[in-house]
Amino acid sequence: MSGHSKWATIKHKKGALDAKRGKTFTRLIKEITVAAKQGGGDPDGNPRLRSAVLAAKAENMPGDNIKKAIQRGTGELEGVNYEEITFEGYGPGGVAIMVEVTTDNRNRTVSEIRHTFSKNGGNLGSSGSVMHLFSKKGVIAIDKAAASEEDLMNIVLEAGGEDLSDEGDTWEILTDPAGYEGVLNAVKAAKIPVENSEVTMIASTYTKLDDLQARQMMRLLEALEDFDDTQNVYSNFDMTAEQMEQVAG
């Protein structure tokens, strides 16, 4: 199997930003609350909530925080009424960007997201303008030292995964969202440590930028990620190795 995805660089960058500013818990609490509101408070019967709870536990969120977020979602505790909005737009060089937010004030959020795009060399697009370039996939990243390609290939084929790709230092398994948990559990059952895993949006094509545009693009992505209501930012920005080193530094 072959193919590639560039989700990891942006996701790792976002993870570093979240840790730096202490935003992770807030983002996860919002996701748990919305998931519980939409699908009920039982993680066993609510896949979205189950994933959110697992992500919260992976970040060492206290169980009481998780419980209260679920109760706010189900209405057992009073809480904020959140609305989910997906923004679509373009960055420098025509890079496609999708921003998922969870907000209690639509007008404020629309205004601030639009301003962030325009201030950083991008522009907000209409609904549907870039969404067709992305598809929802389960992604499981594994350090190359942790497993051989042959072992992972067997797991992917037996558990119903879609693809296994070489991403430099890591192997990345792609799955259909419905099959994500089954493949992830199969990897864990084989005692293979997982570096990162989630259901996310993967672009079908990618856009490379020169260094000047790349720096401008990173400023735009960071500004969008830094917005308090932002849950996820996706783009089809394909960084060169040198640009990735700059981000990592």
C-alpha cells in the first residue's frame, strides 16, 4: 500500500501550541459536552463521546472534569449552549483551509475568523468552497522502530484498514472512520505502541509554497489555532523538509 498524508506536521504543531498555552483541556471539554449533547452520555453507545473521553484521558484530564462535561452535555448540570461551525477559506498561494469551531457566540466568531484570514494573507470562502478537497479518515501513527512494515501490513489487511504509508520517521495507517476503533484496537492488541491516533480530515491534494509564503501560511494557521473557539484546523499545505525543520524548531 502507498500514499501520503501531511496531517501529522500541523497536528504536532497544534499539540505544541496547545501545551504551551494550556488550551487542551478547554478544547476537549467542549468536544465532550457537544458529543454528549448530540449522542447521549453513555460512551459505549456514543462513538464520538467515546473518542473524546479517550482523548481526554490521554491528556490526563481528571475524571471529575470529564464527568461534569458529560453532565453539562446531557443537561444534568447547567452549562453553555455551544454551536459547531465549519469555516472554509484560502491561505497564501491558494492553500485550502478548514477551521472547525465550537462557540457560544456565532457573530463574534464569524467576525474574528474573517479578520484572522484577511490579516494573515488569506480570505474566508463560501460554504463548500474547499470541503470537497478533504475526506474524514482514521489515522494511526506508529514510530518506525516500534513495528515492521510487514507486521503492520498484516494488521491493516486483517482489521480492515485502508492504507499503510511511509511518512519518514513513522508509519501511518489510514482507515475508514467506522473501522478506526477496530484497527486501533488490533494495533494495541499486538502490543505495538501508538504515537498518535485520531479521526481527522485528510486532503486529497497538497500545495507547496515558497519559504516566504510558507512563513505567512504558518502565521495564519497559528492565528487560527490560537483562537479560543477553535477545535481543529486542517489545510492542504505541504511543507518541504526545510520548512518542517523551521516549524519543529
